[in-house]
Amino acid sequence: VHIYRDGCVASARAPLLKPPQLILSGSFNPKHRGHSGLLESAQLYWAESTHTPRDGVTAAFELSVVNPDKPTLSHDEIMRRITQFGGTADVLLSRAPTFAKKSLLYPGSCFVVGFVGIHP
């Protein structure tokens, strides 16, 4: 399911016409500035490295309702997490628990991956 920032929803039964170029997957529990900053930085890098205007780089957050290490998200929990975006970004919902399966859903997309550093 693709939920556009303007509130429109693409059918879960129809494939995306054109998957976003960049996808940041996460649990977003809660969504924070780091998530937004990471995706914005990836958009800027992509734009500069491909000589594309920044507003021409498509990006979305992806929330998988199935995670191999956690319980499946309930409908209420999915809705709570989606509302955190407040129309500021496109959000993809999937049942793909791994990047291998996500890559089949979003062919040609690049996954943005971040990590939390551990300081001694």
C-alpha cells in the first residue's frame, strides 16, 4: 500500500507504477528527526551524484507490518505509526519482513540504511 503525503492511497492489489528511488524502512516507534534527516541526506546525495534536481528524487518511508523479530503489528498500531508522518512524506506499508522480499516489491529502488552508533 502506498500512502501519499496528500492522503491518497494506492491499491494494495495494483503494483506501484513507479516505486520510489529511495526507501527508508523502519519500525518508526516512534518516528524521530533522525529518520527524516537520514532520508533527506540520502535524497541530497542521490540528487548530487546523479545530477538530478533534488525535488526530482522520489523517496518514501516503509513500514513493514511483519517483522521476523517482533510481533505482527495490529491495525491500531499501524494507524498510530502512520499518523506520525502527518502528511509530510509518502509511506509504504508492506508485509515484507526482509530486504530480499522488499526488493521484489520495489524493483529498482535503493534502500537507505542507517544505524545507531555505540560510543565507548
